[in-house]
Amino acid sequence: MARLSLRLALDIVFEMPTDVTMRLAARDEKKALEDLQRQASLVWEEYREELLAYRDAIELPLEHLNAGHTYVAEGDGQILGFCVVLPRPDGDADLDGLFVEPAIWRRGIGRRLVQEAERVAASRGAQWL
């Protein structure tokens, strides 16, 4: 029951924007993206203890930002989620990470990020993601 109460409280604090855009992540957003990944990961009980014990366990490699592999879902000036699409040596691509603000899970942001990852991978010649 506590989880449901938390969910309702988060919904009140974090309203879903009406207009969501996809864009490349900026280098100066590294910390914000790592914080979002940490928040999304802390929801899962099996990871919580280790993540709380090792605050540096989550690190978004700067080269993923510099090389244009990280994409952000943004609404009303807020980062709602992000994904990392890495090229593979065989020409295909890996969806290396996908994280969404927990307060807005199950509202289509993850799906939009997967669609963006598919678009990016295809534009780079990948047949598989």
C-alpha cells in the first residue's frame, strides 16, 4: 500500500507535459541524467541497497554524450527520460540504456524513447537494435 501512496504523491508533484520532444543530450546534462538514472533504478528493490551504498555506481560515460549517442525526452523544459544508442562493430546498434522519470512511468515516454532509438539506429544504417 505504501507504494501506491508514493505513486499518487509523485503524480501530484510531477505533472505530465503535453508536448514531448526528442533531442540529443548536452554534455552539461551529464549529472542530471545520472541523477535520473539513479532515481529510476532505486525504484527496484533488488538494486536499492547497492546503489545507496555506492553512490558512484551510476556513471554516464562522457563519450556517450560527446559522440551523440544519448537522446533526451523533454517536456516543458524538464528532462523526462533518456536513452543511449551505441553503434556495434557489425553495423547494428545496441540500446545501451533507457531511463524514465519514475513519476511518469506508463505514460508513453519509454515507448517514445525506444522509437527514437529505432529511428537513430536506422539512420546510421543499422538493421537491428
